Amino acid sequence: MPGLARRPVFSAMLAVAAVLTVTSGGYGYHRDELYFRLLEAGWGYVDEPPLTPLLARLTTLIADEPWALRIPATLATVASVLVVVLITRELGGGRRAQALCAWAYAFASLPLIMGHVLLTSTLDLLVWPAVLLFVVRSQMRQEPRWWLAAGAVVGVSMYNKLLVAVLLAALAAGVLLVGPRSLLQSKWVWGAAALAVVIGAPNLIYQATHDWPQLAMGRALADNNAGEVRTQMWPFLLLLLGPPLVPIWVAGLVGLFRRPEWRPVRFVAAAFPVLLLLVCVMGSQIYYPAGLLAALFAAGCVPATRWLARHPAGIAGVALNAVVSLVIGLPLIPLGALGGTPVPDINQVARDTVGWPEYVQQVAGVHATLPAADRQQAVIVTSNYGEAGAVARYGGRYRLPAVYSGQNQLYYQGRPPDLARVVVFVGAQYRLASRLFASCTVAARLDNGVDVDNEEQGEPITVCRDPIGGWATVWPALKHLD
């Protein structure tokens, strides 16, 4: 077993930590981050378990700013670099292979994009490779007790997402396809499953007693995203880490099938096409294969090191990938110039972090034009949770009234009071709103001022009056999961 290449690995971890920290205040909050800030503490929500919103709320004790909220994201990304390197080490990768893995992965596209913001997917970039590390370690060392460590990680991960079940299903299918099928009867594997259930029991109980909202959320995502996922997931595989790194993870996939010394973990490679099929059928999000892809990349660094020793020019491709990933993944382009670049089209995270203070200022401008009597009974209703979170975060400086949204968990956190007859309605649901109120008039349109075409850009701010049938009728009509 090679030793850990501490200097190059820790240097890469420190470098990515520094880069993520320096850029953590760039642009602004992501829409999901604004949503997390708004959620009341609880055991779970209709669209997700409690862990990531809890972390988001805890960071406000440090400072109620994007840079503080992103501290857990930076820590998770840095830790994921070490975990992915340890997979390389378990597969026999020496100092050079570990160094390649650490630096190339730390500055690949998806780790930088997800590491810049606090999303549930950010934590999954740590969780999935950690599960795979302990599975690989158990098999390669013939020390089955490491399955229990994998089970513990699975149990904890249930408080972030139940998506880890998809990884487990793919691994089980891989074992069925290529073996060793004795794992299906192993007391250690079943013990790991039991441990995961025990650790995750509170969240599972919450799900069971609330009609499994995660399944409903998955169906809602599929309804919105399935067509895009099933067509775009395949080319997106080339972009998850960056095109220059594709030959490395392909080498890992092939090597896991072919190398005799890796035969005990061959099922990890067999799980990959199964995972792709599952993601395609689910139709939820195109980046779901990233965690398993990271393990394939870790494996590929072992043979890639020997190839790069004979073709040192290949290092230039790895370096170029890092530079391009930095520009695409982090807020390095001045905000005023961002809209004139292809970055917002490539990186949805970037465009979802632009314009929130400006949008709230424009909502406040419409609110200020209301007659004094209307302002006293007005509320703000937004089409999505990002808009609601932005008003909650920045509305205080304009003395805006309470904000409500029918999206996801916010629908259950409260509806406008019955006496609220005037609504400043924000966003794309205005067409629906026009049928739910006696009158609706478009008063302004959202404009981030930098020509970034995100979900809010150009959408109306509408003044609506008199909910038809009262809020008991109108509020359920505004409910939506997506």
C-alpha cells in the first residue's frame, strides 16, 4: 500500500480552499441559499432533509453574508479532494498518481462550481466518494469491517438527500452483474445496511409519516426536467470534470474491468452504466452521476500517470482544464461583463447568483407607488423560493411587508392573512395570478442590469387586488413543487 503523498495532496487542498475562500463573496447568494435561510428549523421538508438548511442557518451566527454561508461548502469540497485521492491510493496509486488526482480533481469544473455555493449537491460530492472509498478499501484490503464505515456514511447522508439510495442500487446491480456475488450474503454488508437504517431512522420516520415527500419531489423534478436530462446528460458527462480529464476517468472505467488486481472492485465499474440508466429513467438532474464519476477518475489516475510520464505534454491539458474551470466555475469575470460571455449559459450556478439585491429594490419601488391605504394591507407573493428568499434577505432596508411563496416548503410555512387584499406579485406565475385575483396590473419588470438571462430576468412585478374566493381558495392554486 503506497503512503499518502502528503505534500502534493495537502498543497492541492490548501490551494482550492484558498481559491474558494477568496471568491466566496463573489456575485451574490444562489437561489437555493436564499431558500435555506428562509426555512424554519425542522426534521425535514417537502423537498429535502434537514442537514443543508440547518448548516445554512448556523452560518448566519458568523455573519449573514454569502461568504459565511459558503464555509461548509468549502470544507466539504476540500475534504472531497482528500477522499478521492484516498481512492487512488487504495488502488495502488503512488505519489505521482495521488498528486495528479489531487490537483486535477480539486480544480475540475464541477467541484469548483458546487464548492462555490452551499447546495445539497455540494455535500453529495463528499458523501458519494466517501461511500465508495470505504467499499473499495474493504474489498482491496480484504477487511470487510470497512463496510460498516460505508453504512455509517450512508446513514448520515440521508439527512442531506435520499439520493444515495440510487448509488447503492447501482452498486448492488454491479455486484449481480460481475460479482463477487458472495457480498450479497455477507454479514458485514447487511450489517452496514442495518447501521445505515439505524442512523438514518429519524429522517426515514419523517418521510414515512409525511407520505414520502422526497418521492413526490422526485416526480415533480422529473416532470420538469426529464426531457432535458435524457438528452443532455450524455454530453454533460464530458463536462462534469472537464473534457481534458475524460480520458483519465475512461481509463479508470476500463481499468476496473480489465486489471486483475482490481477484480475485487470491478463491480464499481459495472455500476456506472447502471447509474446512468437510473438517472436517465429518473430524469431529475443531469449532474447526479458526478459522485461515481469521481471514483472512476481516481482509478484512472493510476494508469494515466504512466502515460503522462511518456507524454508530458498531457500535463498541459490538465492545467488548461484547471484554468478554464476556474473561469467558468468561479466569479472571476467582472459582474458587468458576465452577461457578454458564455459563462451564464454553461454554468447555471453563476446565473442564479446574479441580481437579487436589484430585483428586491425594484419590488420595493413598485410597493412604494401604492397608495398609503394599500401599503398597509399589502403583502408580497413570489413565484419561487429564490425570489422569496431575496425579499426576506434584502427587504428590510426598504421596510417591505411579509413575503410568501407557494413553492415547495414555503407553501406550508404560511399563507397571506385573510385581510391582505393587495399583493405585489413577483415573477413568472403572474399569468396564473391574473386568473386568481379580481384585477392584476403589470407595474414593472425585473432587470438585473447586467444582461444575465436567469430565471427572473424580464419577469413582471404585478400589483393584484382582491383574491377571488379569498386566500383559502387562491393559496392552494399557487402551490407547486419543482
